[in-house]
Amino acid sequence: MSNLFLNTVPLAVPEYSIRVGILPFETPDALRALRAEHVGTHVFKRGHLDDRPIIYAVATDGSFCQLSDERAELPSTRHLGIVRALIEEYFLREFRGKREIVGYGPLEVLTKGPVGDLIAEASGVETPPWLVVRRSHQIEIRIFSFERQEPFLGLVLNQRTYRRIGRSCAELMADGMDVSGLYVVDDVPKKDHRYSPYSRLLGRVAEVNGTKLTLADCREGFETVEATAVRPEADHAGLERCLRSAFGNEAGAIADRLFTLQAEGRSGPKFYEEMARVAERLGKRPMQLLPGFSLTALPMLGEGQAAFPATKHCPPALFVFDPTLAKPATSNKLQILSGGPYSQRGFSPSKPRICVICQRGRQGEVEQFLRKFFDGVNDPSRRCYFPNGFIKTYRLAGFEWRFFLAENTSASAYHKAALEALEAVQTEAQRWHLALVQVDESSHDFYGEENQYLVTKAAFLGQQVPVQEFETETMFQRGASLDFVLSNIALASYAKLGGTPWHLQVDQPMAHELVVGLGSAFVSESRLGARQRIVGITTLFTGEGRYMLGNLSKVVLFTEYRMAVTDMLQSAIARARQEMNWQPGEEVRLVFHSFKPMKDDEAEAVKAIVQSLTAEFHVDFAFLHVAQDQPLVLFDLNQRGMPAFGSRELKGAFAPKRGTYVPLSTFETLLVLTGPEEVKKPSDGMPSPLVLRLHRGSTFHDMRYLTKQVFDFSCHSWRSMNPAGMPVTILYSQLIARLLGRLGTLPHFSADSIVGRLNRLRWFL
């Protein structure tokens, strides 16, 4: 039995006539100028009146606004958007001079005094005032429209750890601290002086010349800066050096304690306790927005209250391992061990040829690791979770392998070894089916041509050979942790060889269904280098009672993705139509899972394609925004947590069970994809759910069906045996975009390499 709470405080809004002035809306810049000119005396809110864009202006003293001759009195309960703006102004007025306001959208304020000062708590001594690591509280004011309820205003409460280094580089250098290699920032004032300035990243210190710093990876015009004008960024490296400067030999222990304190603050019980404390404090006195107009904060929204929406649960996903759809399983791990993968019958290559790229100094260790990978782990002293190895688990006839050694850890040495492996292929029969590449964990810190894994992967992909990496540090894991890693590598490797580990069974709807996933990634050669947003596209369609993967490797620049979506959709429809034998007059449903809200003009572009199908089919469509970065958190106070693997500690306390979902409105659902069992370790803290938002231009509105579909697709990843935190429609698209974007920074790589045989393999896993 659950006991759910949402990190939301409802507000009771009384009836009140708000006096407003009505100004014409011209441009966003003009609106920003109005706000800057009248900070603290007026609140401005965009709106529409008789189909014309306007600005509502409210004087904070409650009088009629003198900025416009056109005026009105508006009922508060019917204009919650204006009330929302007044609430934000109220908090700014209340916190000014009492708490430091460090952010907006959501409003963010720092804790004050010893409460929330993490360095003081970690060190046990007084904190240097220039070194700030403390908790901050976030308040987002939102209008909620729960199913079958009147809209209401609520405060979404959150917290995070705020860090700032308040001394200049010159002051720190005078104390003997080395700032070389650190990223530096300066302060930029906000237009509303009630907010603290924001920290602008300028670049990395490459050289110190007296009082001047030479920057690399920097903003244009900031190649050289004065040490007195900048301060270190409060990232891991900057904070670590400042702790050493302030605390000497105690710095390491303090840093460890800081990590523990931050992890504890993210845990479900601590997180909930703090949000409940803030909610209780908010409810102790009315919020006076205007003279004579006050709101009351109600208790935090919980499952026992009438206003809390009905909680629902997704049934388990069903995995299919037999083309006849016989005996679908609810556990992919157990079924694949006992019965093998879906595509085992007639699978080719049954005896894959595999080349191994590794460092010469690690060859023996790599051989030992891969022997466990191929043959399995059998330790009589414990329960083993990968006993059969890659070959037996996936019903292969055997394998051939050969090592090609990199002389050192440089990218050029890896590239040379990859070329040697490719040059060893003289005939089609000798072609490599898979390349296994050992790299150090530190390789992730390198960009472009300096990255060992990227240059190796590019070389093999150029010859249509998929690549599976494994890290040096992974090889030295022990016990069940190693079993799970090997199992996941085996799953991804089989998919990269062209195998189908399993399908998802679907209760076949009346309509033929095509699901399109859009995911994106930002790619840059450095932190301040030019950034490109890359969009990946994945399609799935139903047929014969299961979901099947369609197009998997389309990737384009963000500026070009609209055209790419329409082109891909046409080709995907043509393929599904042919393979699934769509007949004239049948029902067809198109569902879009997008990383961003679908704009109206983008929806119209898809509708144009839909229109071309209506002559033969009855077509419905749904545009679903799958929002991962959102502030709502769902707590289950009855969930005490699950034992962490190999530890007596509990993980996932207060996290609702995976598959729990709460309808927020007719068009919006909160869905939990990471429950207590899916949280990896206690320090991971409280997981956040997804918000699914349906575009109002959609013609298919069944949010329960769409929510269950997202849940099922999160179980369909062939990257890991464990369910994913995102549906594969978006997860695969993000992986494609991220990898092809990074490969695109290499001068000799072309995305055209993916066309052909690789397009049928899961090379991006």
C-alpha cells in the first residue's frame, strides 16, 4: 500500500478584483524593458484580449496602474496567470535583505546561517565566508489542472546544493594557490537588482603572467584577463584546490564528508523532510500579494487528500522469445538464460569473427577478462549471474578472435592498431563481425582526435564493423558486479551482431501503429567551443503482436530535423505498409515521442503527411513530449528502501514503485520509471519521474494507453538487462545523436558510413 506525496503546496486563492492597466504587446524586448524600468513597483503579464496581444500591468500598491488609460478589474480566480506573477513578486519582496536570491525560473534562495552550510558541517569549524557550499531552496509557481478538478495554483518545492568561490584569482594566488588549469568566471548583474549576479564562464587558465591570466577554451574577447577580475569556477577541481588552500591536510577528509552530506540530502527521507518543513513554514502566515489580497498555503499534496489525483500502475511488460509468441515472460534475464534469444534459430554469424584492440601492457588482463565474457563465470563459493558466458547464453556455435595491440594509451596508437586489424582482412570470409576495444575510464575526458575510443570506432564503422568498448577499470570488478557487467556487454554485443534478444508483446490494437522517437544531444569539442544540437530519430511499429524496430540511424542538425522527420516518416510508413500489409480502409496510428514540446508548425508539417494517407486509411496521431528535466517529485512514505547489492545499506527509500503514474490532467501524466529496485546505489538519492505531455493538436487522446506504451518501451533497451529510465524511442535516438555528433568532430569521419549493413545492426549501443 503506497502513501504518496507530491512536492507541491496548493494555494487557496480568494475572490478578489485585481486592478490592471492594459498595454499593447509589441515585442518581447519591449516587455523586458518595462519590467526593468518598473522593478518592484509593477508586475507585468502577457495576455490576449479580443484576439489582440496585450500586457496586463498591476501596480504592487493595489492602485490602478497609471501606465495606461485602458483599465479593468479582473477576478483573481479566473486569472491565475496574473496571480502567479504577483506571487513571484511577493517572494522577491519577502526574501530581499533576508536571503540571497540566486536564481529565477524557478526562484532559488540560499539557506542562511549554520543551517545548510555544508562546509561548516563537514569541517566542524567556521567556514571561510568566501567559500560557499550550502543548500538552496527552489520554488516554482505553477498552475495545475488535475483531471475533473478546477485549476489551482501550487508551489513546487525543490532543493539543490549551491556552490560559489567568492575570492578572486589574485587573492587566491597571493595565498599561494595555483590556478593553472582551472576554469574561471566573472559576475554579470541581472536586470532585476534583487537577484544576485550570475556567474559567466570565461575560460580555462592556460598560463599565469604576473597579474594577467591567459585563457584557453575561452569566450571570444577573453583570451587574456586580469586575475583580480575573475574567480575560479566552483566545479570539482576549483573546489578541491580551494579546500586545500583553506584547510590544508584536512581538505581530503572534508571533501569526502561533503560528498556524504550531499548524498544524504538527496535521499528520499531527508529530501521529503526538508520539503515538508518548508511547506509547514509557508503555511504559518498568509501571503499578502496586494493590500487586501492574501493567499494561504495549504498542506503538501498527499494521496489521502481529495485533491490528489487517482494513482495508477502499469502492468508488467511481456517479453517474447519465441516467434510463435508462446509463453511470453515477465523477466528478460531469466528467460534468456534458460531459453536463449528470440533470433537464435538460423542466426548468422553463428561463429562470429572478433578482433580485440587493447593496450600491449594489458593484454594478459584483457585475455582473462574476455575468457570470462565468452565462457562465463563459475565460482563455487557464490551464486553466479553469468554462468554460461556469451557463447552459450546466445546459442552461438563458437567464435574466432585475434588481438591487435596499441603500443601505448594515445589515440594514434589505438588508431594504428585498428588499421592493422582492418588490413588483416583479405577476403569477405575474413571480415570482422565485431571489434572489442579496451580503453581507460580517463578516455572520456578527451575530445575529437585525442579520444582513443572515438578514433578506433570511426575506423571500424567506416568498414561497417560495429564496436563494443569495455573499460580497464571494469575488468577488475569482482563478484556479482562483474557478472552484471558481462551480461550487459553480451546483450549489447549480440544486438550489434544483428541479433534480436527479444520482442515486446503487444495487445494488438485495431490500428496499425507506427511510433517515432526524437532524441537530441549537444556536441562540442570543448566546454566553450561551438556547440551543435544533433537530433536522432528512431521508429518502431507493431506487427504480428509485437513491436519491431524500424529506422535506427537517422541523425541531423537541429536546424534540419523538421524536414528529416517528414522524409523519414514517409519512408517508415512505406516500409511498415509493405511489411505489415496495410490494407485500404484500415486504421493507422502515428505516435511521436519527442525530447522537446512539439511546436504548432511542426505538428502541421506532420499533419500534411497524414493528409496524404487519408485517401486510403483512417489516421490518428499523437504528439507526446517526454520531459525528463522537470521539477515534480513523487514520494512514497511507505517505501522504506531496498537492500543495496553487496551492502547492508538501503537504496531508493521513499521512491515509488516503477510503473506508478499519476494523471495530472487530460493531457499530462507523471510516470515513474526509476523505482527503488532500479536505483543503483544509496548515494544516488531520490529519482525523478517523467512528465508526459500531449500536444493539444493530437487527434488520439488516450493518455493511459500512451503512458503504458512509454513504460513498455523503457523495458525494450538492448543496452542493459535492466529497464531504462527512458523509452527506447528517445533513448536510442539520444545515443545515436550523441555518438554520431562526437564522431562528426573527427575530420575523416562521414555519417554515410552507417548506411548499408550497419543500419541493420545496433551499432550505437
